[in-house]
Amino acid sequence: MAPTKCATCPLRSRPLFKTNTDEEIAFINEMRRGTLKFSAGAQILSQGDDDSDLYTLYSGWAFRFKELEDARRQILNILMPGDFMGFHVSPHTGAPYGIECLTEVEVCVFPKRKLWDLFRNHPGLAYDVTWLTAHEEGIVDDNLLSVGQRSGMERVATIVLAVYKRARQLDLVQDNALDFPLTQQHIADMLGMSLIHTNRVLRRLHRDGVFTLARKKLRVHDTSALRSLAAWAETPVPKRPLI
């Protein structure tokens, strides 16, 4: 359960997040209206919604997606603790995407009207919000690169490595393993692959001893092979703001 005071939020001690000043944390605490819980499969935000609060994901996993009229969908990115959500919703055009929970989720709620106070009085925090939204778009760019240029093996290796590296910075990895709520269908919907092809690639990576994915648990056996397949240079995960 999320703490009542932002200053005691355990996420702030995770290696993934940069440090805020006491003044900034006090403002975030004043801006926060409370928390909400969602069950797995629930939508925090529906595509087309024209009114929404802002949310920080405190616990659990979710994903951002766009959907066609015939229910075909493209998963844009995976959301994990610390992600900031809802900034793109406009009363004129509605939400350009939906957000669905992969697990039970708890979010911190921030009324959108208070954004003006943030931008007026806390330019550093305002830049952090802008950075978070730009970083999210950068993740979509990376996924588009995978869909357009990487092979099936490279696509799966890239998304698994990205999730694994971030989970490690959130202290969610123990003995090279973490809870992994994505199904093969989620992976297929993110990478533009058929379910059959996704299954084939996962079985190949399992046989090659790169990682094991079973019963919603991911265990990485060979990080060097995973980085090589993903063509991923070993660079530190950038520290990110926590609103």
C-alpha cells in the first residue's frame, strides 16, 4: 500500500530514480490527491477519454496501447513502478491511447488542474514531467526500430533485456529472476509478430540457454548473449524523475 507521505515513499530509495529536493517532495505531496487500486485487466485510461487525472504507477505493471476499430491493438510500451501517466489526454481530442493493468495496480492520483502550479512555481519539476513524456516517446521510437529493422530473435531479446535492466534498477530482480506478467500475446502485440512466431522465438531462446520464461517468471541465464542478440551496448540505465 502506498504511504500517506511522499517523503517516505520507498520508490525514492530505488537506484532508478533521481533525488528531489525537500521543497519539491513537499509540493508533490500537496499535489497528490490520494491513491487508487485497479485489478489486473482493468483500464486505468480508455482510448478516447476526454477527462482524466494524472497518475504515477506506485506498484504493479501496466501497458500503454492503441487499438483499431476491429480490436487489433499495438502495445506501445510497458509501464512499471514510477511511470507517470495521463499527460497526453486533451479535452479536445481525448486520450490517444489506453492504459491496461497487467497485474493488480496501485496509482498515486494528481489532479491535472494542479499542473499549472507546478509549471509556475517549480520549473525543475516541470522539466522533469517534460522529460518523462519525451522519454516515453523515445521508448516507442526504439520499439518502432525493432519492428522495422530487427529480426524476431533480436526483437524479443531487446524487449526482454529492456524490461530486465529496468526491473533490476527497481530492485525487482533476485538471483537473475523476476516476476514477468507479460504473456506471449502481449509480446506479439508489442513486437508486431504473430503468436506462432513469438512462441517459436521464445522456445529457441530457451533452448539456447539465454533465458527461461515460464509460469510468469523470467530468469536470465546469459546476459552477454542477450545483449549481443539485442545489439545493446552496456550503458547505465539513466536515472529518471519520480513525481
